[in-house]
Amino acid sequence: MSTSTEKEAVVNEVAEKPAAPAPAPAPVPVKQREGQFVEAYLRHRFQDRLDHFERGRKRYSAARTWTVAIAAALFIAAAAAAAVGMADGPRRAMWGFAATTLAALATAVSLYEATFGFRRLARESATTSVALQRLAVDGPTPDDVDGERLVAFVTEVESVLRYGR
């Protein structure tokens, strides 16, 4: 029984001693934090916006291509209807109406394209995308970063994003 009382005494003695505070985590070096910031910034802000401008460039270019192609097809159909109307004397009024309607539709499609400015939007998206790609080439990497270069890079990227479309 003496061993059990000795064990209890040791357990009570250990329980009475205050626990040592846990050691504070070692501070993360500034260089490592800057590298983590660059990695997160490039992935979540920079690449996201670059992808957005690339998608916009493709979307606006495709929209312009389609509206120009549709307008051209309608103008060609209007010219064909007018030519047929010249050859078909008894139904000339009907062909004239068809030619006029097709020309009006072609004009409406051209007006739609000009109003939304698909060419301008595609050009602005492409310009912003190229500017971001140039910054990515010259920008810091997570392995090679310093404070001044990081601040300059983020400032330039945010300036491009602010004034880009």
C-alpha cells in the first residue's frame, strides 16, 4: 500500500505545480510573409482580373464579328432582293419592300454594334490584358521579393486595374 500512497503523493505534487506557459510561436520572417503575400496576390487578385480581361476581349471580339457578319449578310440579301425586283416586273413592289426591310434590319444590327462599341470594348480589354501581362513579367515572384519592389508592383497593378476596362 505504500506504493499507492507514494503514487498519490507524486500525482498531487505534479497537480499542484502551475503549468508552464506554452512557448510563443516563432515570428514569421518578413521575407516569408512578403512571399506569401505575393503568392496570394498573384493568384487571387492579379490572375483573376487578367482572366476577366481576357474573357472580355474574346467575348467582345466575337460579338463584333457576329454583328458585322449578320449586317453584311442582310445588306447582301437586300441587294439580291432589289436585283430580283428589277427582273420580276409584276412583283416589283413586293421585292422592293423586302429589299427595304432587309436593309433596315442590317442598319439596325450595325447600329446595335456601334452603340455598344464592341470594337472599343475589345480593344480596351486587350490593352489592359497586355499591360497586366507585362507587369507579370517584370513583377516579383514569391521567391524573389523585397519591400520596395512589392509596393511598386502592387501600385502599378492597381493603377492598371483602376483605369482599365
